[in-house]
Amino acid sequence: MSKVKTFKGPGLRIENSPQAKHRKNKWRNIRWSILLFFNILFFASFYFDIQILEGSLSASRFLGFHLIDPLAAFQIILSSRILMVNLVIGVITIFIIYLMLGGRTFCSWICPYHWLAELGEKIHLMLKRQNRIKAHTFDKKIRYLFYGLFLGLSFLTGYTVFETINPVAIISRSIVYGPALLLIWVSALLVFEVVYSKRAWCRYFCPVGVSYQLIGYASPLRIKWDKEKCSNCKRCQTVCLVPYVLHESVNKDHSQYVDSGACTRCGLCIDVCDDEALSFGLKYLDKII
Amino acid sequence: MADNNNKKPMNRRRFIKTSTAMIIGGAALAGLGAAPLLRSQTDLLRPPGALDEDLFLASCIKCGQCLQVCPPQVIKLANITQGFAVGSPYITARAGGCILCAGLPCVLACPTGSLNHDLSEGKDAQMGIAVISQPNTCLSIAGKNDIPYRINQLVEDQSDKEKTSQVISDMIKRLTKDEKETFRNQFSLNDIETGTIEKLVSKLENSDLNWLKDFTDSAQFSKIGCRICFDECPIKSEKTISFEEKINSKNAKTEIWPVLQKSCVGCGVCEEKCPTTEASITIIPGKKWQEVQA
């Protein structure tokens, strides 16, 4: 309370609010609960035969409605050269759901690998603070190359190559049907992330997330930035899972919303903002509603 | 990269570029190289309605919904040890064959059509074909009845009570009226209802089993060779197995061979139920009747 810090930036508030009025980790706790809930629901639907959410994250049925991972569906269409009606219905349903919910919300709110990677990131940061490891980065555009590469491979080989190594599907299947040997590959990936490059799979490679990212560019559900309340402390960017997505708003004042599809709508920035300058909003629709 | 060792540490942008190129190139090579290997496995028995193996592997999304709805729960998902078709469904016939249940729920559950939705009845499935793979051990060919053989197995290992009950109830079904009387008197049973038999099974001793073995060896039905594969076949509308006489060229004896007919769909129930220690009848997955004949 005694000392007033000031920061440079487009935000209009001069003083940084020193005390958090809202509950810390509110959105993170909600998000993790939902992530665990749905993954446990997958497990329970089979194990206890309650049949609410049957299948795994590649393809499932929620109360009878087909849900299908877009990337898996595209691979199958390319490798088998067959267009199956249920496949198309499942992808359209996913598209509509995530158009309403924000695209990459899949990553941070549903994907079990992302959750493990978040925990891995904490270990990574701890090791880095102790100077025991160095951080490495890759070009974030690799994920588009991977997306194209695996779709191309499906077409060329007539086999869904990526589904063999897909860590999201491997973990999801292991949760529902019991552990599979391929978890060794998933563990290796996690170790790589912890000791070499922070959350590398999600950030640079994962083609599953790319489908959802593309939906995310069109989804109105976005993080909203209130210039009037922001004191430019930049703490949001230190906790953000994909820090560059906040630049256009918080640093450059180009948009009131975080427009990137890469934003996972995880809410970590909302939790950390003492100025309460960030919130979930609906672009285009805020004024109407 | 080698010449960089002499200079200052590799600059960041260059590192990103080279590592990116290496990762992409590596992934592409690994994918192209591994794909034929990944597809090479063909001897997995697929659920009913499965497309030809190549197309099946191309279209299966590996979600496991077929497994979830399977009433006898015989479908499993392949692990990496099962020849690289990771996550795709298969059936181990010996552990439990497909019973071709009404409505074929696995086919209906399949979201991609890998299990072809055109299939509506179990008898039209083409999972594979059964063959007498071990004529040397087949009880029918040897002219032996299965009940004494199975009781003998129980003498060696009686740990599976369910199996014991099954053998006893199978035996009772085939006894004549007089034989049933003898059986009841031996164990002082008032009736031969399921509950009574369950109680009997729980306290059977090896001496009892030895008596049962001698008893069944001399029973009326013991003259008839084993017919388990025929009796257990889930296809009842058509004849899948016929028993034909063949003359053994070595000792000129007449043997009764089970001969698989065209209507066999390869469900695997016969392999599951075959009483010999190693199944004498096995399924060749994905093969058609005509191919095996040739």
C-alpha cells in the first residue's frame, strides 16, 4: 500500500492495485475441475457402464451425439478415401461446440496431455530457476507444417500415421481402457519438455490443437482487455501459456480482445490480474447482449 | 553444424531453423518409413463387419466404442506389441469368440464405418474362416467323446469352478434316464437342478472326479465323438460344420472329420470352446472359405 509502482504501456490506470480482491486461481481451479471431470466421465462411462460419454477423445458419443476429433477425421478421409456420414456429423458437432466455446479451449479445458504438460512446466521452471537446465524454443509455425505433413502422410501411405503416435489419444485411451505401452513414448515427450523445451509439444508441434486453433480464430469467446483498468504490469504475460497472444492488446493496444486462435482461453491471465482488467468476453456479441 | 563448433555459439535464429528442419525431416522420414511396417500386421481377428485389413487400418479412428458396447466383452484394443496396429480393435478367439449377437452393436457403434454398417446380420459377417489346424489332437477325428476328456482335465486342475460346472452340466444333458439315476445316487442328490449342481461342484474331490471319468467313459454318449465346435457355433440357420467320414491312409481306419462349410464366418466361438489343451480348430483371420479350400 505504501509504494506506488508505475509501468509503461497503453493501459490507463496509473497505480498498480497492490492487493488481489478476487480469489486467486479461481479460473485455474474451475478449469482443472472440468478437465478432470470430463476425463473421469470418459472412464466412468465405460467402467461403471453409465454410458454418458462413450469412446475416447478421438471419437466419442455424448448422450448419443457423435463427437469426432477433426484432425483424426481428416486423416481418415484422406487415407481411406471414404466420406462417412457419421464422421462428418461428428466433426460439424465439434466445430459448433468449439465455435461457441473458443476453439483451443479444448487444449486447456479438456486435453489430458495439456494438463500433464502444465505440471511439467512447473518442474521445468523450477529447474530453470536453479540453473540446472537451459530453455530452448522452436518456431511456433512448425505446428502448421506438422499438420500438413501428417495429413499428407495419411494420403500417401493410406494409414493414419499420426494416430499411432498421437499422445492425446494414447492418454485418453489409457484412461478409459487401461494403460498401453505407448505411454512410454508420452513419458519421453514429457521428459523432453521438462528438461529441454517448455511445453514443446503443445506450443510447437501438436497438430490436434491446430484444428481447434483454426476454429478459435472465428470463435467470439475471447479474453477481453479493459484499457481503463490496466496498469501495464505485464504480469498476465508471465503466466500466459502462449505469451505472444496478449501482445496485440496489452502491449500494442491494437484490439480490445485477444484475437489469436492460439489463445487457449485458460483464464490464467484473468486470475493473475490484480487490476481486474481482463475477463472473458464475447467479441461482436457483447454489445448485442 | 560441424563448422559451427569453431565459432561462437550458434545464433538463435539459425538454431531454430536447423532444429526445425531436422524435426520436420525426421518426422517425415519416420512416418514414411514406419507406415508400411505399421500396416504389416494382418493376423488379427477383427470384429464383425470389418473392412479389408488395409482399408480397416486406414479408416479405424481407434476410439474403442465397439469395445464399449460388446455384450460378451471379447473385443480388445491392440497394444504396440500386437504388431503396430495400435489402438485398433481385435478379438482373441481362444479367450472368447464373437457370439454374433443380435443387432451387432459394435457395428452400430463404429463412427467411421470401419465396421461396415451394411452388415445387419451376424451370419453375413466375414471375419475369417475356421480350419482344423491340429487334426492330431482333434477329439472328433480320434473318435473320442469330449466329456471324459474334459473331466480328465479337471482332475489335473480344478481351480476354475465355472469350468467344472460347465462340464458337469454338459454331461447331465447327455445322460440317459438310467444314467442320471446312477449319477444322483452316487452323490446322493435329490434333484439335478442348477443350485444342487453348484453345491456339488464346490465340494468335488479328485476321487469323485475319477469316478465321474470312469462313469462317463462307459456312458451311452461316450461312443459319439466330440461335437463341441458344431454344438457351440452361433450360426444356427445354416450348417457351418458337417461331419464326414474319411479313411486314414496309414491304418485304413474310418475317421470322422469336422469339415468347415462356406457359411462359417470366422467368429471364433469354436476355437474358444474347443476342449483340447491347444485348440484343434482355429480361425484364420481375414481369409475366405474359397481361399482356404485352394
